[in-house]
Amino acid sequence: MNDIKIKIKDFEGPLDLLLHLVSQYKMDIYEVPLVSVIEQYLEYVNSMKTMELELASEYLVMASQLILIKSRRLLPTVIDEFEDDTIDLEQELLNQIDEYRKFKLLSADLQELHTYRAGFYSKEKTEIAADDVELAFDKNSIDLFLAFNKVLEQKRRELRDENNTIVGDSFSIEEKIIEVSQIINERGRVEFSDLFSTSVNKDEMITIFLATLELIKTQTISCSQQEIFGSIILEKVETTFEQDGNA
């Protein structure tokens, strides 16, 4: 697994990730449960480091600021100045997220205008790939990252408690793609965490996770979540041919 180097390009920076997490609550930015958002951000960063995926330093800088805010939130108030300083830190963070949200909306409007204007030219714009190896997954993969991190931590505790000796087996993404596909084809509907019930080590779990992302990317399977940061359900995506055959 050491030779797998993948850059996840779902988010344009830490504020983009925070905006995504805040948006899950479907309420005013200034009313979201900030500590919960911080915990989800830190889980995402931790899962990226655990999987040895490329993570920009700006995410770690933001993580250190969020840890400071969270720790101050959880500590008992000693003096009024300390509490005021904490509130200022939180307000500044929320202001940044809100400001980023406004610019992102404006950027979307400009992109729409650009697309419209591009229709007047015979030659379409050329997309240039800057990186040789890059997987750009849908932003819903953040939910899978958070869910995977929880499963990984739980599995680590189980293996430690059972004092198992792990054999250094090697696993390929191609093999796990076939295995995951077979499981979902047989059951039709599978809870994401169930895919790792028989995993023997971290490398196998990471390979299963990457295989699952690839299946979602190719629209072979779909994922859904009934509640914020709740359990994730994986289902087989029926093709047009299959739908016509069942009709």
C-alpha cells in the first residue's frame, strides 16, 4: 500500500471543507453547532493522514486553529477576557466561512456566464490537467471519509483487544472492486461499515475504501445517508438495460 499516492481534489481549501460541513446542517452559518463541525473537520484530516493521502499544509494550519477554539469551548471559563477572546475567535472563523460562501456563489454565477458566452465560439475551451495522478471524487466522499475513519478506529480497538497477529498480506484495488461489487450485487443494499467486518489490517481496509470510491465514481454503486453524519448505505445502480428488463 506504500506505493499508492492519491491526491483528493474535492475541496479547494480548508474553508471550502468547512463550508461543506456547515451546509449539512441546513441552517444559518452563525447558528450551527460549531464544536460538532470542528470535530468532523478534524476527523477528516485525521483520516487523510491515516490513509497516507496527500494533504495540503493549509488544512493542518486550520486544524490547529480549530483545536484551539474547541479546547477553549470545553474548558471552564476562568476570566471574562478569556471568554471574550474565544467568542472573537469563533466569530472570525464564521465570518470567514460566510465570506467564502458569498464569493463561491459569485464564482458560480460568473462560471455560468462564461459558459453562456463560450457558446458563441466555434472552439470549446480546452481542459488542461495539471497533475499526472489525480482522482477527483464527488464531494459526498467527505461523508465516506468520516464514516471510514470511525470504522478504522473501531477495528483498531478490536484487533488490539483480541491481541491478533496480523500477517502482511497484499491487496489490490482491482480485487477489492470485484469483491465489493459481488457483495452489493448479492445483497442489493449494504451498510458501508459492513464491508470491513472481516478485514484483518489497515492496508486491507484502505484498499476496500478506495475500491468503494472507484465504484461510486464510475456510478456502479450509489451511496445515501438518511441523517447528518449518519450511517451510509450502498446500493447497486441499475442500468437502463436492467430497468427495461425488469419492466
